[in-house]
Amino acid sequence: MNKFIIPLAIFMALVGFLFVGLGLNPREVPSPFIGRPAPAFELARLDAPGERFAHTDMAGKVWLLNVWASWCVACRQEHPLLVELAERKTLPLVGLNYKDEPADARRWLEQFGDPYQLSVMDRDGRVGIDYGVYGVPETFVIDRKGVIRYKHIGPITPETLEKKILPLVRELEKS
């Protein structure tokens, strides 16, 4: 009888962990970067490859970094919302074009609209790795001091934009 109690207890613990895990939202993966300075980068611009953009160019501004690619189906889903956000001129939106061919990315923006103040090319994905990107799209809210305040995995929805991102941006702009 005693030899069955320990395996049964281990089995029950595993079932408990599985049960808890099934209730979690995969889009809300905790990021170790929240509350920490955004990783440094300097990359060529998509629209002007001879020019460079560094994260420090946004110092003193609250901004969004949106990781996207022309081959990303989910990016197409969120793109109209980003275009609408850009038209509102609420805050700067910088695109990090992830593991993409520049010509494909430029064509994609021409076809669907370019919501970005600018996009930079992360062709080998190193900057994405530095930011802990799991896949595209992902979006980061970065404050005036260059600290990551929020990370959204997957396509941004109108609800996420209105209930999480924009209220946070307004709060950060006050401070």
C-alpha cells in the first residue's frame, strides 16, 4: 500500500500543474524584460538602407516597437489596426522587420500601408533574440527612459489596444 502513495502523489501533482497550465493565456507569457532597459540595437532602415536607426533615437519618447514580417500571416491580421493607430498619431510606432527579405517587406508595406514612423531590418534575427521574441508579431511598449513596460505576443486586437496599450501609454506620457 505505501509503495503506491508516493507515485500517486507525484501523479496528482503533475495533474494539478497540467490543470493550472491549461488555464493560462499563451499571449501573456511573462517577460523578464518588463521593467528593464530595452536591449540596445542599431540597424539599417528598411526605407533607406544607407541610414541607421538606434533605440536611443527614441530617448525621451514613449513608443511602440512592433516586430513583423512579410511572411507572417498573423501580422496581416493586426496590420489594419496598426495603420489606424498611425493615422491617430497617438505615439511613434517603429517596426522591427524580422528575418525577412527587404524587397518583400517593402512590397508588403506598399500593398497594405505603412503605419511605421520607420522600420529597421533584423535580417538575422539577433535583435529579436535580444528582445526575447518567440515569433511574430510581438509588440513592446517602451517608456521615455528606454525601459520596456509591456510586451504583447501575437496580433494586437482592438480590445488589447484600447484596454491595455493606450491606457499604459497615456500613463507613461504623464510621468
